[in-house]
Amino acid sequence: MLPQQALADHLRHDYDALASSIGTQSEADWERKSCRACLADGLVEILNLGQMPPANSLLRPQDLSKPELRFPLSLRLCGQCGMVQLGHVVPASLLFRSYLFFTSSSRAMSEHFAGLMSEASDRYVPPGGLVVEIGSNDGTALASIRRRDARVLGVDPARNIAVMAAARGVPTVSEFFTETLAREIARVAGPASLVVACNVLGHIDDLDDVCKGFKVLLAPAGAIVIEVPYLGELVDHGEYDTIYHEHLSYFAVHPLATLLNRHGLRLEKVEHFGVHGGTMRCTAVHGDGVGPDVQKWIDRESERGLNRPQAYLPFAAKVARDRTALVAQLQELKKQGKKVLGYGAPAKGTVVLNYCKIGADLLPAVIDSTPAKQGWHVPGTHQPIWPPEAMQRERPDAILLLAWNHADEIKRREAAFIASGGLIFTPHLTEESGK
């Protein structure tokens, strides 16, 4: 396997080649006007974050003076089914053929997915049954299945990650999941007793094609387990930094049930987990309608009015207030002579820094533990990305926690910084520790 740094450089070359082929197209070429869940027209804009570079398009030092691609980042609502979605679609080949997030880099997420795989495979997978994971990343979740009588197969379009999965002993098809691919998997390997899709459904523009694939791949008594961030918590907590071009759809229960029902799939169960700022785990089977507990979720969403634009006005106002307050806090810390570094270089960090127009004058660098990101620069705002060891060298007074969904892990890693009175705060201005 290529070292992560060399592989990242190779993949950036691939990204540049793809970017040059689409850079002359217009904004209208990316716009989508119909709902992904129910196909209704007339989407209404509820938030506009402006023009944004692809969130994971990290820059090499030699690329800092070159023009960067930017695309509209507009959040829209379907008044028919309540699906919240982006109004513009960046080509998937630009976003997902190379990928620099690895499930194995987070112990908490690895344990979370291992628990999912263990529970679901014990319940739904008979001896010799097939488990297929869509968006299998580096194979961490599938590799956690210890049953010798279960077969596993990953599907992930990121070629670099497929290589990493294979090294873990997880066979992986390096392609986008479609109905055509699902039919081929079923022909070669048989129907799947369990299909898992975690944090992937929101990345896909053509959800009909995916659901057709689910339908033809799933065994008669099998189950599909889907995890997606929950729209209700995105709205409640103002998590605007989870909005970026890779995330095309932001699911509530009702639009997801609507989508699945159109393809002969029944949403049987919904569970809530705290990971990624609030996630719902949804279990679907062959059939129609929804389970009784799922209907309770839908009724609560209806009471909240999540299918009406008015419900999102406080959300948009909070996003604007958070931007103003965050910039003001950074300016005040600078005025006091305090050194502030960012911590974590995830996609959400790119969104915060670009939406808030936070340059290196207010935040000179970002810390990240992923080797493939170190030595690169944040898209748009160009902060260098340093390894955690830089904390000792730079001795910051405060850190802006851009990877706030990994707060517990980061705080354990930086216990000495916290013990010395270091300030930790998030883009949503929830103070974690103060001097």
C-alpha cells in the first residue's frame, strides 16, 4: 500500500484533472429543482451559505496561488414530504473518487459501527448469509464481524479506501452503488441478508436508483440498516457546518419513509444515537407503510412543522448569530494577544472557516491527527494542517474545536492542555473549558 501522504498527493492530482474538466460549467448546470425523496417540484430555499469550495479538497502548498472551484451551497425544503436537501449537485466523481476520512481514525466511531454490525448480523444473518455495506470506507465495520459463517462485501467508490479495506481482508467493490451493481452482486454472491448504509444515503443524488438496488439485493427475510444524521437536531443545535456539498440530503423520518415506500420497502424501526451531532438508525424490510413506533416519530415531526419553511427561520437566524459571535470571539482573543489554533480538519471545518471568512490572521493553523491531511492546507482559507505534536511547539492559549463530534477523544488527547487552563470552544460557541 502507498504511504498515506503519497497516496493523498496522487489523489489530489486526480481531483485536479476532474476539476479542470468541469470548471467551465455554469451554476445552472449544478442545480436540481425536484425533490430526491418524492420527486415533487417547487423546492424553497431555507438557508444560503454562499459559494463554497468542496469541503475535502485540501490544497498542497504549491496550489495555494491557483484558482479554486467553488459551488453554491443552498439548503432547500420540499413542502410535500419535508425533505431538506441541497439545491446544487457537485459531480460525485469529484467528491468521492478520492476520500480522506477513514473510519478507523476514530476509536469511538469504530466501536459504534462494530456494535451495529454485531447486533444486526446476529439478528438478521443466518449461517452463510451475506452482509453488504454501502459506503464501506476502509472496511473497519465489516472487519469487526467475527462470525466465521457470515460472508462480507464492501461497496465504496473511493479507490484509495478500497485498497485499505482489502488490506484488512474485506473484499470491496470500488464503484458507486446502483441497481445495476446490486443485480450483479445478487447474481454472483446471492441475495444479502443484511445491507448496511451508514452516513452514505445523504451523499447520493439519485436515491431512486439506490432504493431499487436495495430492493433487488435484499433477501426476502433480510433487513436494511441505514444511519443518517437527524434533521431535527441539525435544526435544534444550528449545526450548519454539517451542510456541505457531499451531503445532498438531510433526513427526517417522514421523507425517508416516503422514499422507501415508493420502492416497496417498509421503515420498521427508528433509533436515536448521539454520534455525529445526533443520528437516527433506521431499519427497513420488504413491505409498505411504517412500523407503529416510526409513526410516532412522524407525528412528532408533523407537530414541529418540519415540512414548513417557517420552522427553519429560527435556525437560519441562529446560524447568522453564531457566525457573528464566533468572529467576534476570535477577534477579541487576538486583541488580548492570545494564540488560537483550530483542532480537526474535517469537512465541517472547511464550512465554518469559509462561511465565517476566518483567515490565517485569526486562526493561523489547524491541528489534525490524520497523517494524510498533515502538511496540506484548508480549502478556501488556506490554514496549514499540523500534527498534534505541534501543540507542544506552539503552546496555544485556546483551540477552536472544528471536529466537535470527536470532542471526547480530542479532550482525552489534550488533557494536559485542558489541565493547564486552556480554553476550548466550538463554532457553536459552547464553551468546554475556560481559564
